[in-house]
Amino acid sequence: MGLLGTNTLDDIKAPVDDELRSFTAYFKQSMRSSVTLVDTVARYIVRQKGKRIRPIVVFLCAKTCGGVNESTYRGATLVEILHTATLVHDDVVDDADMRRGLASINAVWKNKVAVLMGDYLLSTGLMLSLKHDDIYFLRTVSDSVRRMSEGEILQIQKSRELDIDEETYLTIISNKTASLLSTCSEIGAASATQDPELRKRMRDFGENVGMAFQIRDDILDFTSRTSILGKPVGGDMKEKKITLPLIHALRTAPRTEAKRVLKTIRSGASGKDVAAIVEFVRKNGGIEYAEKRAAGFGDAARACLAAFPPSDARRSLELFVDYVMEREK
């Protein structure tokens, strides 16, 4: 998922630019292997470099809580390795052939190598933590991976049943999306402070930003254009994923109209159907409601930062919230 807003990523990461340069070398080294094929695939993964949102959050949270140290680099590397592993596995599950503008691992080396490479990355991240006795990091990340898996599986279950209410939706996005940003924030804080209250505030900051991010992402599936979004608009409906704008519209619309929309989604929405469902969601206040819910999570994220003294890093975290809320793709 991309991120783009009025505040650029360059603005946000400015206080940790030096740390990010050092991190890149640390990240590359951590994935090295004496097995030639593993090393080749690992170097290819580094070429698929994304925006590095998660390490940026780790370093900004550490700086906000007192400062970056060696354990911050290990924490950021752990998070990025495990995130990369989940993407490699996701591409196999989704049969995706592109990742960040390059052919996916499974497209180049087939599914077997991709699955094994994902496993290699997972074990590499775990070993990195164990080697340095970073048990707190390991516990935090392990819980995040568990939650992400549960969220994905629950979403699959609900897409088959087409039966989802707002509470279940929020559980899904909390587990599937917000858990990883929450983990990044908490690991950054934990590397810099022993204060459990400050760690909790940062964890809550990441959770709320993640919730706002996913709701915004789901709104864009109804409001954006394919040329801007970089993927087909209405993709969630075609995959039978019921997200917040549609959930609200279904519960406020006349029952017969709501049943007709669900029947269309169940039978497989075409391009013309998607346009009609988008209009249905707009007409019944789904977009406006979801925007209010996203704004509420954004406000909650900003409130979490009030406990920390003003600094360039804290200001960047505040800008990051704006960045998530303003993005158009």
C-alpha cells in the first residue's frame, strides 16, 4: 500500500536520515547467506526497496523517547525483515507477479523458492533477536505476526460469508494492519526507554495511525481513480471484502436495496456493478462516515504524542499522521 500526502516522506524522515543510511547497510548484512541462491534472492529483495516506512517509524519513536542506539537498529531490522517475509508469502498466496515495480520473488524463482525464502527471512529475524537477547522485541514482533495472520484469515472467512459488522471490521484491520505499525512504535520506544507508560503511549500511537491508514485505504477504493491509486478501483468489492464505507451504507440503506447490493457482490461485481455500488455507498453516507472514523483515530494518535517533549522527531511523527490522512494513493 502506498502513502502520499501534502507532507512528503522526505520532510518526515529528515530527523533520522543519518540513521536510515546506516540502517540500509545493517539490513543488507543481516540477510547475507553462504548459500548462493539465498544470497542472490536476498540481494534482489534489497533492490525491491520500498519507502521504508516501518524503520522510519522505529527511529522517530526512539528519538522521541530519548535517542537511537544499537538496539534501535536491531529492532528496525527485525521489523523490516519480518515485514519483508510476510510480503514474500503474500505474493505467493495472491499469485502476484509484481512487487514495488519489479517482478515478485515467486514470478522469478517460482513458489517453492519464494515460500522457503520467506521462511528464511522469518528465522533470520528471530535469530537476530535471540543472538542479542532482545526478548522484548521478539515477544512484541511474535504477537504482531500472530495478529496479522489472524486478521488475514478472519477477513477471508468473512469475505466468504459476506457477513461483517463494524466491530468485526475494526478487529480485522487492527490485527491485519495496525498491529505492525504498533509494533514499530513500541520497539522504537523500548529501545530508548524503560518507562512502561511511554512504551504504551507509543504502542497506542502506532495502533491508531494504523487504523486511520487502513480506513483511508478502504475509502480510496471507492473514491480514487485507477491511474492515481496504482491498482483497480473497486478491487475490494470484486474480492468480496466488505469495508467500512460499505458496512455503514448497508446498515443505513433501505433493506431491499442493501440486499440487492450484497447479492451483486456475492455473484461477482463487474465494472458497471462497481460504479453502481460506489454511488450506493456515497448516497448512503458511507464515505463521510468512514472519513470521520479515520479522523478520530488520527486525533487519538496525535493525543498519544502529547506526553513527549517537543522535538524534531515528535514533530515528524505528527506530520506522519497528516501524511496518512491526506494520502491519495
